[in-house]
Amino acid sequence: GEDVEQSLFLSVREGDSSVINCTYTDSSSTYLYWYKQEPGAGLQLLTYIFSNMDMKQDQRLTVLLNKKDKHLSLRIADTQTGDSAIYFCAASSGGYQKVTFGTGTKLQVIP
Amino acid sequence: DAGITQSPRYKITETGRQVTLMCHQTWSHSYMFWYRQDLGHGLRLIYYSAAADITDKGEVPDGYVVSRSKTENFPLTLESATRSQTSVYFCASKERGRTDTQYFGPGTRLTVL
């Protein structure tokens, strides 16, 4: 089955850019997602990208997809302390709507 | 309130007891899901439902039972709780369609002693 991997921790200074990386194994993955989880809360969808796209930009967020390497990244420009959270990468190939989540990357923003 | 809610938010129980976690959504979404979140494992799918009276197993279904008699409710029951079921449980829902955007509840933190 699909396997989605992320590094566990990232620390950046406020104002810098953050880049969170993710790799997946299923080349038939059609949708790739980034979710954000704040402490004590559920996951909230940040953005998603279709597999036929290379890049998607949404305000401070930029998603890059390298289908050949099965690599997805999330760049957060001008990172703020409010961006401190766990970020989950997820992949889906459709079907019965099964989504496979990565282990999450904890982003720490240092003031 | 509109959205997806879970109850209780926190629960402590003992090994062998039956526990039911509730999930309610107000959007009339077709799909509903139960995940557990454990350190080092991310989110793992326990069960899902495509519609009322239609449920199916996910990645880690053993020890859990679900039902969906109404579209808006999707309770998860631990028939005989074990310590390994200590976790944070998330319910999610999704409308039928091509984009797999799931909307998550706030979670239930369950501790089995």
C-alpha cells in the first residue's frame, strides 16, 4: 500500500521561510494534501495539489510536486509564530477515498 | 452548531470496559471516517462509511465496531478496551466527489488504564 514519509521536526526563526518535505510511494496518487494540526485540535486542510500540476501557490504557501521523485514540499514564506503546528502530508489515489497520512512534521517557530 | 463534533473530548476507562466515542456532522456528508493518532504513526484509518448502513474496515479495525444508522452520526465502539487503544481518535467527514477533502473533528483523547 501507499507509504508517506516526513521528517519529524523542523525549527525556523520568525520571518524566515520554512520548507517541509514529504515523499510518497504510490505513483498513482492523484491528490496530495497538506494539513495543519494546532495543539489540541483536529486537522485542518491547508492546501492540495493535483498530480498533473507541478506547483501551486496560495498566499504565503507554495506547494511543489516532483512526480518523478514522488516528492512533495510545502514552503511557508515569512513564517510566523502562529504557524507553529504539526503539518501532515497526505496522498490519495481516489478509489474509496482512502487517504494515507504521513507521520507529521512539527514546526517550531522561534521568535 | 454547524460542523463536525466529537464527544467526549476526554475519556479515561479501564481495561475490559466498553467505550463508545460519538461523532456528529451537520453537513450531510456522505463519507465519514475514524482515525487514531499515535506518536510515530501519524493517522491510521480504523473504519469508514460511504453512506448510512454502509461501513468498511480501514487499516487497523481490530477491537473496534462502528455503525451508521443515520447519515449524521458515526459512533465508534471499543467492545473491550485494551491499553494499546490509548490514543487520540479523530472523526472526519467528506462530501462525495472527486476532491478528497476531509473535514476533521476536534478529537477525543482516550486513556485506557
